[in-house]
Amino acid sequence: MKKLLLSIFALICLDLYSQTEICGHNHQLEKRKKINPYYQQWVDSFYAAAQAEFNDAITNKRRIVADTEYFEIPVVFHVVYNTNSQNISTALINSQMEELNNAYRRRNADSTRIRTVFKPLYGDIRIQFKLATVDPNGNPTTGITRTSTLKTTFGTSMGSYVEDMKSTVNGGKDAWNPRKYLNIWICNMQYPNIGAIVYGFATPPDGSPNWENFPNATKDTFDNETGVVLHYEIVGRNNPQASARYKEGKTAIHEVGHYLGLRHIWGDGGFNGCNVDDGIEDTPNARVASSNCNGQNTCTDASNDKPDQTENYMDYALDGCAAMFTNGQAFMMRYVLQNLRTGLPFRKINYTNVVDDFKFNVYPNPQKANQDIKLELSSPDNKVYKVKIINSIGQQLLENSIKTNSILTIDNDQLTDSIYFILLLDENNNVVERKKVVNLEG
């Protein structure tokens, strides 16, 4: 088992090419440790608990049994601008949303970048993002606010930043209820007079039980600084203001990962990085951040050694390289939603244990006209399961039952849609299997 992170040093996250700070995560970590000296201890114990549950899920072959297969999080973008160029277009924000959803649902076309050794670890986070349609007052909204500010930048000449973009009285825009929305601020994060930029940062989740006497550190935090901040030039796909290296919208994917609890894959351990870790077992040990796709191997593991995972969204290679989260990272982010940011998702995933020899097959698939569809269920548990067939918009077309170790035949004439789903439910109405079927004559 990889070692859990023992300490986090103040590594300045510098891009080796531009001397620009890709991610302000370490500023956020240091800020939280100043508020509470036990922050790191809590983070390590939280990760250990999540990893233990992940291992248990694998060992006991637990499956998702929710009627829906994903969490959905409402998002509001707050564009805080001083110049017209900073007031980026709705089209760019929409493209950024598309990139987020592609990454968090394993739909990204650039997954071809993933090396063969890492393809089995390529995870579907089962988290989707949707622009908010109702504001905190119950009024219709586009999910985008626009605020003109007198502040030319929110970076400082000392190579850091202020969080005034999150406050109306300080020249920014107040957060919408962070228990119900993911707030993403877009603004100028350039450091004045030193020719550098911080491309983004996020507030990591708080929630240690021993934090009750500390402000802004509670489960399902209501701290109005909670959310993600992005530099306006790197938002969206093919942003015309972005440098050639940052046109894929990967920074937002990276920062939302921090917001949902992920660390950098090298564990933020400075140049002693092989002795620390990100707390996720299926991300290989790495000493430092990567700046390109060169496939470096900065740490040699005692067994099953793998190169640094430069295709991981939580490394620094990002645009041009990044294309995946691992299964372990996927579990961690869902674990955070279920335990620390519980007010956000509209849908919740439940689990159940299933037996090893459980098999549910549907054939033929795809179907043709005048072909009966057959459902075959085999399992040693000797139970009766419910079968529901729904169309692509969730309308129920048919309900039946099937015994284990039997075949149920359904008349194809009852199913005229081109795509429909067959749900297998247990005695508690938990969905234990979900099959997508294509009807070529539908």
C-alpha cells in the first residue's frame, strides 16, 4: 500500500516553462493549517477511511444500485471583469461545461492519450455538471452572473492572491449558497509587475469533527469563499486569449478535482515526494509534478512499479497530456460528495453486495423486427427479481418478474422505441443491473 501523505510543504507550483503558477492549491492548504493545526491530521484520516471503503467495495464486489447512474451538481459562473476581454463569452463557458462533463463522465475523446498500462484504471466519476436554472431567490437564471469591477487584478505583486473576487463589497461577487451550488469565479489572476499568473485555485473540503470551535470549517461548508477560481484566459476550449499550451480547458477539471477532495498526484511533498503520497492507491508514486508528457518515472516502487501518470488531471502536464482520473480518484470524489458536500448533488448513489456468480444477459442486442428479446438471469441466490423496461426519457414501457436461473421472453412488438433500458430490481426495489438496448427497427 502506498504511504499516506505525512506532511505538506509549501511547494510553489511553478510551471517550468512560463514561471506561471498553474495551481494555487498550496496557498489554500497553508491557509487552512493556519486556521487549524490539525487540518493535515484530519485530511490523512479522511483519506484512509475513504481508501478502506474503496478496498471493501472491490473485495465484496459492491455495485451501484441507484435508478440514476450519476450525481448532478448545479454550477454558477461569476464573471468578474475589469476589461471587455476579461468578460468572456457565454460560448466559452458552455464549452468549459462540456469539457468538465466529458472528463467526469469518461467521455473525453483524448482518452487515446492514456498509455496501455493505465487504461484499466481509467475511471468514470459519474458526476455531471449543469448550469443552474434557478437562483437562490427562486428566479430563473442562465447560471452565469457578470460583475464589472474596478480591480484590475486579484493577484498581488508578492506572488500570491486575494479572494476579493468572492465578495461584492470588495469588488467581486458574493457566492450563491455553497451548500446548493458549485460557485466558479472567473477573473484576472495575473500577478502585477512580475509577469506571472495563477491559473486557478479551489477550496478543499473541510469537515473534521474536532473543528467545531473553528470558523468556516464544518461539514457541508457554508463558508462563502467555497468554490473554484479560474483565470479568464484559460476558461473553455480554444479560448482565443489562451497560450497554445492551455487551450483545452483542463485547468477547470483540475481545480474541480481539488474542490472534490483530490490532492496532486505527487502528494505536494516537495523534492522529498517519493516519501509522501496523494492518498490514492492506484495513482503511481511520483516525486514532483510533471510539465510535459515525457513519461518520466521519478519514484521506483518496491513492487508493480509504474511511470508517473502524466495523463492524470491532477498532475501539472494538463493540456496536451491529461486525459483521465483513476477509479480510486473517482471513488474519493463521490465519497466527498456523500460525506462532506452532501447538499450539492441532486442524485445519490447507493450500494449493495452481490454474489460472485450473478449474471444478467439481454439478447439479441441490438434487436431487429420480429425478434423476441430474451432476458437470462443466473445466480445461486434463488430469488425473484422485478424487471422494468423504460424508454430514453424515463417512461415505463413494461414491468415483469424473473426468477434466477431462468429465461424471460418478451414480445418485441411491445417495444417500439429505438433505445430503451432494462432495469433489474431486487426485493427492496434497488436496481442491481441496468442494460441499454438498441432496437434497429424502432
